Amino acid sequence: MVFLAQKMEDEQKQKFVLAGLLVVSDKFIKKEDAEAIRRDISMTKVGRMIFEDGHREGIKEGKKEERIVSITNLLKLNIEEDVILGMYSETDLK
């Protein structure tokens, strides 16, 4: 049920459903599940935006690390720097 509520596009309706689930199921669910519902309710649009920004930044940093490893490996293979630079755009190297 929580999973379905999370898929609702209307944030107000989503919070209403999650809060209803929390109230109705208070006596029937484990404490951990109730805490998960509370976290979902508190995960506001702003919170999700911050999380998604962090996720995107993490992906960007991972790609940067991957490029560094690739370039280092090419240098170890004695590939000339000009050839390596030709393989990457200027933005790839930042």
C-alpha cells in the first residue's frame, strides 16, 4: 500500500493517503514500518529535490573518477598525451 501511495503524482493526496495508512494501521504494523511511513510523509518535494541533486552530483563525480582511471591507464600504456587529449573533450577533463 505504501508503495502505491508513493507513486501518486499529487503530493497532497499522497501525504493524505500515507497519513491515513499510518493512523489506521497503527495497531497492526511493526514500529519499523510506521517509521518508514513517517519518513515518506516528511520527504517533501524540497527534500526529494535535494536528494536528487545529491544523486546527480554523485553520478557526475563517479564519471569523473572513471575518466581519471582511464586516462591514468592510457598513460601507463605510454599513449602520447596528445592522443589522449584528442580522445576527451575539454569538459570531460574538468
